Amino acid sequence: MKKKGNLFLYIGGTISGLMTALIILGFFWTPYSPTALDSSAKFQPPSAAHIMGTDNFGRDIFSRVLDGAGDTFIIALCVVAIGCVFGVLIGSICGYIGGVPDLILTRVCDSITAFPSFLLALVIVTILGKSTANIVLALGILFIPSFARTVRGEFARCRELNYIKSARLTGAGKFRIMFVHILPNTFSVLFTAVTIGFNNAVLSEASMSFLGIGIQPPFASLGSMLSDSQAYLHRAPWYALCTGAVIILLILGFSLLSEGLQRMNKGD
Amino acid sequence: MKYAAKKLCTLIITLFIVSLLAFLAFQVIPGDPTTQMLGTEATEEARAALRAELGLDRPVHIRYFEWLSGFVRGDFGTSYSYRIPVSDMLADKLPITFILTIMSFAFTVILSIPLGILAGSARSKVMDVIITVIDQITMSIPAFFIGILACFIFGNIFALFVPGDFVSYKESWGACLGYMVLPALSIAIPRVAMTVRMLRSSILSESDKDYVRTAHSRGNHRRAIMVRHVLKNALIPVITFLAVSAAEIMTGSIIIEQVFTIPGISRLLLTSISGRDFPVVQAIVVIIAAWIVIVNFVADLLYQLVDPRIRLK
């Protein structure tokens, strides 16, 4: 069991590691400027000079993809960070203290998850207006319940274990028990939740940008690039195919990683 | 019956809460809609008149009940941008979105259950890796990219259809449904992968239980055990997941409509969000929410058909 789990872990880790390295590289260096127009090089198919070809303005698609993936990546990280921090806080209080706050917070989280996150994000963006910060906020709020639920379950399980009981006997305070004793034990589960959450964030952001309500220009996003590329599907299919392939690789890497982690946890 | 009645009560209460939240969400927005409609140059009298026309001068709770009673009668309010009833704007578009949603949901169910059973019967280690890898790859492709690929392969390479050449169901049902096959499949494929994964792990964990071994030892045929014993129990979590899918598919069709230029509610919703035309967004949100709540109600009723124990709880 353990060996097989590691296969997913290795492949997923390699793909997501390579993607992350490329994206970090993209922050400092891209082969061409992602915004440089070159009217003499419109719709160039992939070649040695432009590995992913050029678009309708003669911009290098590889540079644009790196740039767009960078923005998508940062947004997904912020979304997961908001969801994770608040999710851990809410989940740990619910799971460890229980009682009335647990009941109320669990109900609220349940009703949020009953609706498609995409729809709720649309409502939040309609109300607050379109901007990158609002997208992060909207998606971040929507990601809290899933983290809270995961953490709550772990806290409720650990609460009754002997090492926690003995910590309580030695006179450790509630918060010390929660964050020093229990929290580190939830890391393996939490890490899986982070990889799944990251994928959902990438997908949600790409969908919203695809519809034109995500990141606003001049920022590039993989979703908005894919939306642009659709108009040139006939003349420059590589534009859509390369952009889509990058989204798929980004998601696939992290989903294989989470599959590997889940199997490893189960195997232990 | 008692169970159904209880669930029906929950359904009505949930719908009420959802409508209240949707209404309140659009009340907290700062700014006066009349400024947006008439411009900043408008006189105070003109604004007051418009506010009275739209009913914005009355207290919130009265407006909520008026809006709600209008809503159940099919009056969704008046668009801020176009000054025409929202119901007229939605009349042609909503059925198209619903046809697409129902079609892709049907594809999801029809494809995922046999595939899930097939995947659940394969227990060897090699098959496990192969199935998981296929599943993971399929799940990683966003629906809108499958749509773009379908446009490229079937529209550009094989020229089997022209993307954007949509025929309304009013003219020809056959042509309309025919056009919707690819969009519906684009939404369904990642969902099928998720459902197959779910059903497979559900079947695998169920197959290890004692009652299945007993059924084997009594000489039952493998297929009979799968259908009559294992599947019945394994389907319960899958029904929950399919109910969630029905909700996700509705929002998924909003995206896919843009890819295949299908004249559903998608374009209207997006322009209304950009133009801050709140009555339209509000109406669409409540309609989608009502659909989700109703789908969950049907799922609840299906549970007790599959698992009579639930009725006793």
C-alpha cells in the first residue's frame, strides 16, 4: 500500500514541483515581455523562438502563460491561506470546545457548502464589485467551511485521546492544548485539504476569469487567456491548447499529490 | 408519507430562508440605484419619483414580502438597466439553461453508474492504478476547456457542427438537442470522473463486509450480489454526491454556454453583474438556489427508497 501511494506522490510532486519552479522563474524572467506587441510575428506556430507560438498581437504565448499562471498561483495561494487560517480557527474551536458555538458554526458552514461556490462568488463579486482583491476575498470566504469541517473532525477525535487527557491533567491551558498539542497532529490531514483546496481555487479563479468577472486587465490570468484564445481557435489552435494544457498540468500535479498523500495516510 | 411531509416542510422553510438571504444580500449594497439609472445630474424630484416607481421608498420588510409574493407569481421585479420586467428577459433564456442542465445531469448519471460499477469490480493493483490515473486526469480538465477542445475537434477539424450556430427549441427540438450534446458532455465528463471515483470507493469498501461474503458463500452469482446487495448500499453516498452535482452542473452550464455561445441565462447574468443590474442577478440567484433546494429534496426522497432505515430516524 505504502509503495503505491508513493508512486502518486512522486509523480504529483514532480509535476507540481516543476510547475511551481516555472512559475517562480516567471516572476523574475520570461523569454519575452508578456505585454510586448510585435505586429510582424502574429500567429506564429510553436517554434524554437516561441515554444508556444504567438497570439493575435504577436505576443509570446509562453511568456504570457508564465505571467498568467503566476497571477493564478498567487490568487490560489491567498485564497487557500484565508480559508486555511480561518478554517483552522473555527474548526478547532468547534471541535475542541463543542456545545452551542459548535452547533451554530457547523450549521452555517453546512448551509454555505450546500450552494455551488461559484454562484456565491458571483453574488459577492456583484455586491462588492469586480477586482482582484474581491475575488480573493469571495473565494477565501467560500473555502473556510471545508477546512473548518476537516479540522473540526480531527479535533473532536483527538480531544478524547490519552495524551490530551494527560496534558489537561498537567494543567495545560485550553489554547495550549489546542494549538500546541492537537494542531500538529492534524497537519497530515490539513495538508491534503490544502492541496485539494488549491486545485479548487485554481479552477474557480480560472472559471471566473474565463467569464470576465475574475482578474481584470492589465493582469493576465489563464482563464481570461483561454477566453481570448477561443476567438482564434481556427487560426491559432496552439494558443488555446497550450494555455489549457498549463491549467491541466497545474491542477493534475496537485490532485495526484493529494491522492498520494491520502493513500499514504491510509497506509500508516 | 410522513417522512415526505416532514421533508416538504424543511423544503419550504429552506426556500424561505434562502429568499430572505438573497433579498438582504442585495440590500446592503452601498449606493442608490436611482443615481446609476438617472445619472448624477438628475434632480432630487426625478429621483424620488423613480424611487416611488420602483418601490424603494418603503421599509425593507414590506418590500421583502412584496418581492416574495411577486416572485411566487412569476413577477421578478423590474430591471434597473432596461426598465422592463425581469421575467420577460428570462422567459426565452431560462428554459435553454434548464434543458442543458438536465441533459448534462442525465449524461452524468447514465455514464457514471455503469462505469463506476465496472471500475468497482476491478480489484487488482494494476487496474487500481490505471483507473485512478484516468480518473485524476479527467477530473483535472476544466469543463470549459473540454468545451473548447470539442469546438476545436468537432467544429474545426471534422467540421461536424458550427460553434455558435444554435437552433432554439422553439424552431426544432431535434436540432436544439443535437447542438446541446457536446456542451452537455463537456459539463458531464469531469463530473462523471468524480462520480465514478466516489462510487468505486463506495463499492470497494462495501464489498469487504461480512454480508457480502455470506452471500458469496451461499453460492450467489457475482453479478447478482453486486446489483442486489452491494450496489444498494453503495449508492447512498453517491446519491448525495449527484444532488450536489446537479447544483454544480447548473453553474457549470453558465460557463459552457459562453464557450458554445448558447443563448441561455449566462450572457444576461454576466452583463447584469457588470452593469450592477441587481434585480436580474437577484432573480437568477434565487432561481438557481430554488433549483438546488428542490434537487436536494428529491435526493432525500430517493434515500428512503434505497434505504428504508432512514425513515425510522
